[in-house]
Amino acid sequence: MLARNDVIDEETMETLVAAIGFRNVLAHEYGHVDTDEVYETLQTGLEVYDAYSRQIARWMQSQP
């Protein structure tokens, strides 16, 4: 919804969708989680939340 309405960009949306999937794996299949993958994701995958916050803030500032 946010990407369709040009609040966030497509790349951020796709990354967030992947993060939701990763969270679901952690929450529902804990015994089958690759700890190296979790570590790598935590080291490199968190910048999407900064991008998301900046894009939301930019959109909010553009609203009358």
C-alpha cells in the first residue's frame, strides 16, 4: 500500500516484505533457523528500517 501510493520506494517495500518472511521463519520455525543467516541479516539487513523511516518522514513533510 505504501509503495503503491509513493510513500516508500519499491526497493524498500521488497526488502521489508523479505524481512517479514524472515521474521516468520524465526517466530514459527525456530528449530530450523540457520544461525549464520540470522547473524548476517542482523549485521547487514537493518539499514532498511532507516530508509523506511526517512521515506515516511519525507512523505509526511510533503503533506499539507
